[in-house]
Amino acid sequence: MVDQRRRLPSVDALLRSEPGIRAGERFGRDVVRAAVREVLDEARRRSSRGRVTPDEDELMARAVHRAASATLGLTSVINATGVVLHTGLGRAPLPDEAVRAVARTARAYADLEVDRETGGRGSRGARAEFLLRALTGAEAAIVLNNNAAALVLALAALASRRPVLVSRGELIEIGGEFRLPDIMRASGARLVEVGTTNRTTLADYERVLDDRTAMILKVHPSNFRVVGFTDAPEPKRLAALAERAGIPLVYDVGSGLLRRTRDVPLEEPSVEEALRVADLVCFSGDKLLGGPQAGVIVGRADLMTRLRRHPLARALRVDKMTVAALEAVLRMHAEGRRGDLPPWRQIAATPASVRRRARALAKELDGAEVAPTETVVGGGSLPGYAVPSWALRLPVPNTERAAARLRAGNPPVFCRVDDEALLFDVRTVDPDDDERLARAIRYALAQEA
């Protein structure tokens, strides 16, 4: 039997082919060569498992597609999944003010670390940190590149090689197989598990707390809910225990809800509430805050000084574009304009307005109908909380193939697959994109036919 791998062409043979030459002229020969090598390596692995060897045209087509994807870079997409803070799609879309701030900062020099009054060195996060202090009432604040980084810095600076008490019910996985115990080990802190998965009492903390304990860590389980026979001590009781022991209570609230409002479930702690009991509070910038990817720590000034002096603080800092976007978003919060932030605008849209948009779209597409559905916040925020919504339901012969065509389209469209139909939740689609969505669907269906 002939080894199928011997039938594969060489890298040079594909590069010398007419499609290879054209691709090299368009995307750059080095990029196309790297894409060809990857495609051939994948084909060899498949052939070794008995798969049919693709012909040269198919191999080159795959390589060209890979080269094109790499050179085109990130692409804006239409999110019709019904997940507001979709991690795979970049979580919170930025408001126009933040986009303009990023553009201004990106195209020119900026006073990132210069004090314009004195001409001396300044702090890159000074303005954002001022706004954070004003909005939360915290003594001090620091901005890092994500919430995991915020937690790592707090643990490394305050609890290196010392025990940190955490409830077993809060040892969460934050996505991408990143787990809290692994993050703690990477920081150098020593994890001490307390209680059980569903029940942890104050006495459980008291039994293991000793004079070597460096910190009590409370983590809000923002991407799941435990229901039924459960128990956990109130944060204020944990705070009292930490105060008696002379150690800090660090509270990771996750989602970045700055202040309590009536439209948010009571189970979701706000930063303002957490600061009433905790010494330090960590949260994300690209979830309910509505900003760019960032990790924020607010709390006691003396503890924050120790965090700033730790070597990791520089390694985990944010760049000028993140600073610009975060400042713009925080200004909107300060002006009472949270409702103008895209995630909150989507959440607050009335079911009637969403239904009207879905009906208008259905009229433009043969066989489409309007169906009730639910939108979730997602992104590790408000687990179990859903908003009534309306979706465009479109029966198609092959749902997976149609969904793939939509993802590969221009603009790319991401939707849900339900039985024998595609579901497009209109709540998470920007109203300005309704016509583009209709065109993308029509084109994908025409390709199916």
C-alpha cells in the first residue's frame, strides 16, 4: 500500500504554482509559505490516520484562506447569538466616545506618563484611577491588563508563600481552562481550601486560620450558580474575622458592576457594596463596566502602595489605548450615562422594540418567522439571569453548513442553531446593522441554493 503522505506536494511546488505565485504577490511570500507549511503538516497528520490526501488545488485553497485570514486581522462581526458579553466575540463593544479616544491616542503621541504641569514623570493610570476613586469611594485604585492579573498581583504582593483562605465553592474556572487554584499557585500564595462545594461556614474559616495566614479571599462565582442546600458566610462576617486576625479581606467581584441598580439581581455584588466590607476589591473592565479588557483593583491606600511596588505591577500594566478607552467609559459612568454603553443599551431595550425589529427583518427574508427567546448577559456576569427577547427564526436544510457560511461572510454573522433552523437574537444586534444582517442572510441562503 502506498503511503498517502508521499502523494503530498512539497512546499516549493505549491509556492511555484500559479495560485501560489498570485497569493505571494497579494499577501507576501513569507506569509504564504508559513500557511502552506501548516496546511501540509495538517494533511500529513490526517493521512497518517487513513484520511484521503487532498489534491494540490484544495491544499492551496486552504493555504490562501489561512494567509488571507492572518493578513486581514481582526474583523468586526454581527453578534446575533443572544449573548451580550460574548467572550469569543470580544465581550463589551465600546461606545463611540471610547473609540474616538482610542483613535486619537493611537495616531499621535500622548501624555501617558508625563505630568504636563511639572514636566516630570507621571502615572499612566492617574486620570482613570481618579475617576475610579470618585465613582467607588475607594482610597486608591490601580488598573492592570485583566482581572486575573489583578488577582495575581494582589496575591503576589500580599501573600507570597503564605496561606490564603478560600471557600471550596469559590474555586472557579474563569474560562479557557484557567482555574483559580492555578492562578493562586502562580502568584506564589499557598491555597487553603475551606468548607465544601455547597456549604461553607464562618467556623470553617476559623478552624484553619492561624498566625501565618496572609489573607482571606472571597470570589464571587460570576459564571455559575449553586442552588439548593447551600450556605456561605456574609461578606461582612468574613470582614470582621479578617479584621480580628489583622489580615486583609480581598473580594473578587468579577463583573464590574459599579453601583447597585433595580434592574440587576441582588445576587450580583456591586463594587460599591463590596468596598464597604473588603480591604481590596478586584473586577473586570470589559464586562458590566462596559469598557476595554482591563483588571481593576480598588481599596485601601496602604495595601495599594505595596501592590504598586511589586515587580509584577509593571509587567501587568495596560497600554495607552486601553487607558484612553477606560477613561472615556468611566467619564460616561460619572456623567450618569451608563445606559448609553452598548451592553446596557442592549439589556435595557424593551421586548416590544426588539420584536418590531425582528418582524421588520422577517418581512425581508422568505420563510422567516419571529420567535420568542431569551438573551443572557454572559461573559462571566449575572449567571442564571435572562432578558425576554425576540429572534428571527429561519428554517434551512443544513443548519451547520448555513451557519458556517454566515460566519465566513462579509460581514461575518454569528447566530444560534436550533433544531432545523437558525436563530438570530435581535437584541444583541446593533440596530444600525439590521440591514447588513438581512443582506448577509440573503447572500448565505443564495449560496445554499
